[in-house]
Amino acid sequence: MRQGSGFLTPRQRRLAWLGFVLAAAQAPVAAKLVSDGSWLFSLVVALMVATVIIADDARRRQPANAPSND
């Protein structure tokens, strides 16, 4: 059974993980330093990037429908 490919390239996937980690780490730091609720923006961005990573992972785990020509 062949695994399907995701919609992100390996490079895009690495950059998405980097963006997720940076945004998720920046949110609590901004919450401590800023008195308003603008730190929530970092949290929302981190959640959006995490959703894309999860969707790509789910796509990769689906079996490929087309037979291989190998």
C-alpha cells in the first residue's frame, strides 16, 4: 500500500513547522510584555499554521489511488 503525498513540499513543511514554533513561542512572551490582547494574534496564527500541518499530514497518510509505474 502506497502512501499519498501531501500538498506541501518538504521545504514548505519545514517552514510551516518553524513558523508554528516561532508563533507559538512568541504568544506567551507577548502576553507578559503587552497589556492589551494583541498577543492573541500570534496564537491565532500558530493555530492556523498547525491546522495546515495537520491537514497535510492527513493527506500524506491516505493511500494513493493511482497505481505506480515503477
